[in-house]
Amino acid sequence: MSAPTVIDCISARVAPMRQAPTQEPLPLIPPTIAAPDYPLDALGDVLGDAARAIAAIVQCPPALAAQSVLAAASLAAQGHADVMHPMGKAIPISLMLVTVAESGERKSTADALALEGIEEAARDAEHCYKIAYSSWLNARDANDAARAAAKKKGKDRDAIRDALDAIGADPPAPLHPRRVVSDPNYEGLLRHMQTAHGSLGWFNNEAGQSVGGTALHDDNKLKFGAGLSKLWDGQAVDRVRAGDGVHVLRGRRLTTHLMLQPGVAHILLSDPLLRAQGLFSRTLTCEPVSTIGQRPFRAPLEANRVILARYHVRIGELIEMECAHADAPNELTPLALELSADALNVWTAFHDAVEATLAVGGKLEGLRGFGAKLAENVLRIAGVIAVVERAETIDEEYMRRAVKLGDYYAGEAVRGAERAAIGADMALAEKARLWLTDATRWEASTVTLRQFMQSAPNRARRPKAKAETIIAILVEHGWLTPNGDGDSYTIEGRDA
């Protein structure tokens, strides 16, 4: 049985083309690919069940919960294994994820539940770290005092050297237990990497602060984007500063999960500099269908808490388990997971199917950077799931599940590109159209500019120039007809 292909799965979700214009009002937004359900079954019993439990408890979109769970699993697993690429090179299983969801979609609560095991492990380690750090300071100060004594007058050169050699180097500092950072700039991230565990995560459930902050400011975003890309690739990164020397950081792993509101996401994901640099070619993005307005209160079921507890235990085990490393404890040397022959066949079929969609006229022609990295991301996803499920190799089942997830993210990338092409004003005009043509929301059959500015959807009604722009779009497309009095408009296409 051949592996499912991107071109087949994406084609099945493409909506029919827009019909030829008639005397009816023209559509403001062309038909787009319907939002698919997140394939939770592909995540497996531990991760998939945890995502279902979080979605049920929080009443958030399942895809949102799945993104948080997959990101937490990537952070927990990335220090323990790489995956052997069919080209013959071991690559990290670290993932870069972006979730786009409106305010009120309960992003923070879902992310907190997914990271609970990791945060608990960090809290438990903080007390031990404080004791170990105090002991290290004492040992360092003792060495400094011993060196000062060895350099006192009265000793010849050889005696001083022998005394200093006997003292030796300072002991290594204990690693900081904080594995998750929320709003770093690039310099701060590298500085933390010097003294922290080799496996870290950048998680932010309100990542607008990072988009508008120093991390992705115009002066810093290219450096940050290039640095994140190098970490994703598994390359060494360096930090060179006057007075601080040269620090080359090898064997580091970084998972990222940024949760953004749609407006902020558009600013970040459409940034021409970051797109040209290639950061978003490595990113797996989804924008779930909202559940806001469809969430009557339900008391959490005990069964879901039991499922989450099992997931937290497994993630906590991976976080607390020592990772293989070189001389420096945070210079990781993960074991490389091999692919079985059948898994390789499945991956090769997927790779070739994706490659075909990159050709002129293909579904991913406009997303070639993303498409070129998609097969590698599938390898990483397979590696994360395999580590969580205690597998020592990646077999056909793991690869088929990863391919299913890869196809989902390909569809989301195409949907995202279509939404980005719509434009902000056209999207606001569509919101205003839905409001005007629903008689339960706007009862009158006409509307004035003043009424529009008082009652229309947010961001479409203020300032006055914006309201006039939106009304002009609605007039142009036939949804509003001027009444000739210079003030009011008749609403066309109203619901019966």
C-alpha cells in the first residue's frame, strides 16, 4: 500500500472555483480550502489522548491542544534522540510550531496543561540547584583564594606554576533547571544556553510580545531568525562579545511554540525578511476553527484527568532522564534513530509526492521553501513520537503516522497562504458583510455611515476613514447600494 501523498490529500480539500459573476453581489473572499480536522489518531495513545483530554477539559479546538502537546513532547524528546536522514546525516527532532488563534480561545490554559509535567520537574529541581550553585560558588572562591596564595612573594616561578597546576580548573557550574523561556532576545537565549540544559524550549502563548519586542525588532530579527534556523538544523552557534570572550555552543536543541492572534500572526508570518531568510520554511503552522460561542460549561471528567496524568508522567520521565553528552553536560550527543526499510519506502514516496507539488502549477509552488523542508519535518515528527513511545527505531507505522501529520501541515500552509493573500481590509469587509446580511444582528434593511461606525464589527468601524474604506468595498462588490441621499445604503443579499 503506497503512502498517502500531499497532492492527493490537498486536492481532495480544494473547494470548487468561484462561479462566473452574475447580477448578484460579488463574493468578497474567494473559496478556500476547508479547514481539516487535526489527525489526533496519528499522535498515538499517549500524545493523541492527551490532546483530546486537554481539548475536552479546556473546550478549546483540538488542533490547538495537539500543537501544545506535540511541542511539549518535542522538548522532552529532543535531547535523547536525533533521526538518521536517508541522505546519511543525523538531524535533530526539534520542531518549530506556530498556532494562530483568537484571544479567548484559551491558548494559555491549553499550553499550561501540556507543559505541566515539564514545569513540575523544573520546580522540583530549583531547590537542588540553589544548594548546588551555592556549593559551586564556595568551591570557586576557594580556588581563587588558593591561587592568590600560590602567587605570594617568596616562591620561584616553577613553584608557583606547580602550585597553580595542583589547584586545577574551577569545577563546572551546575546547570540551571529552567528549560522553558517565554520572551528571550537572541543574546539572552545564547547566554542562557551557556549555563542551562542542552535541551530548551521557547514557548509563548501570547507571542505578540515577542513580535513587538526586542527579539524580532527590525534591528534584531534577521540575526534571531538566522540563529533559530541554525539551531533547528543542529549546527553550532557562537557568541562573541568584548570582555566575555568567544563561546561556541555545540549540541544544543531548541523547540519553539508560539501562539499568536491572527493579526499578529499576519505581521510575523508575512515578514519579507524572515521569509527570505528561511525561518518559516522550517515552521509547522495551524489555525484551528474557533470554538468560541460553542462552549457551554461542562465539568471536567475524571477520565480525562487520568489520561493527562499518564501523559505528564511520561513527559516528566523524559525531562528528568539524563541525556547523552560530551565532556560538557549541556553539549548533547543524542542517539540517532534509524529507519526500517519499510519506513524508508513510505518516507521516500511522501518526499517524491511533495517534490512534485513544488513544480510550476503545483499545490506548493508558492511555498517552495516550506515544501523543501516538509519531508524532513516528517522525519522529526516520527522521531518525537517514537521516543515518547519508547521505540528504538522508526518503523513503517511511525512513518505513516508522521506522513499523515505532514499532510495536515501542508494543507494548513496552503490555507495560510490563501488567507494572507486576502488582505486586511477585504477580511474586515467580509466580517461587516456577514453582520449586515444577518437580520438577527442588524435588523434594518438600510445602514448609514454613523450607524456603521456605532455598531459594525470592531476594527471595521473606526476610525472614520477605515469605516468609509470598508463601505466602499461593500458598495463596489454590490453588497451595499447608495440610496442617493448621500448618507444611507440599502443592504443587498440579506438572509431571509
